[in-house]
Amino acid sequence: AEGGTLIVQFSSFYGWVAQPSDEWILVEPNSGTSSSTEFVVTIPANQTKDERDGSVTLHLSNGEQHSFAIHQLCAEFFDHNGEESYEVSFEESMIAIPIRTNIEYSVVIEDEWLSVADTRAIDEGDLTLVVEENLYFAPRTTFVEIVDYKGEVQHKFTVTQEAVSCRNNEIIYITKD
């Protein structure tokens, strides 16, 4: 995704024109004579979310052509359509957070009642979280961070789960094994 320059040196008995295939490929000078057989190709940083391919074709005045390919990776990105907080019922459920990224990331969850259903590293799709049933009479909240491979937080949010409720004057006994 980073840009750079390349010095192209060649030998020719003919005049020449260097023609880039795309406007993001810069060539200077773009033409010369047999005595000036060098040009510089400059590629700016790719800030898009797509890789790109191009080429430079060297046209000689005798009709010969020589080309070389250029392939540039895309910029690193992490997009999410997630909320800042999620509220869910006391029942077991799942939360799907849409993510589009080309970088590795991990999910840090403060409490054990919330977990990651699958482990996506580099993907386009949903990050799915599993919420365990809340058997307690108090709501609970936990904090979640999505952290990239550099340790930078890309998205931070909370999940709040409502408390279990008594219905029809039921008495609920909770035991742990």
C-alpha cells in the first residue's frame, strides 16, 4: 500500500516513449532519445480498499515495445457497522457485528458470559458474539474491544443483558454444580 519510486535504466539505439497504463503511475521523463535511457516511475501510496494493477510500456521508435507490470497492495482498513452499545434479553442469544477488514484482529471481552462464536482474522463478514442466559435478577454489562494486530483499539462497545424476571409468582432456585 505504500508508494515508492523505481529508476528504470535501459540501452537503446532508438528514441522512446514510456506510457503508464493508469493515471496513478507517474513516469518522468516520459520520452527520450538514444542518449537518454533512464526514467523514474513513481507510485503514490494506495489509500483505497482495493489492490491495483498497472503497467508501463516502453515504445521504441523502431516499433518494438517492452512492458513491465506493477501490482500494489491496498491500504489497511477496518470498517464496522457496529453500535456503541447493545442491549439483549436475559435469554441466550447471539449478536452479529458487520465487519470488513484486511487486517488481523482479536476480540477482548471483560466477562465470561459473552464469547466469540467464531474466530475471524482476516475476513469480510460478521463477528458473532454468543450471549449466555442471565439467570440472575440483576442486569449485567460487559465491555468489548476489537484490537488490531498492532494493539490499537479499532472498535469499543458495551453489551448489557437484562435480568431474568419472575413471571406468574414463580420462585426460581439457582444452583451451581
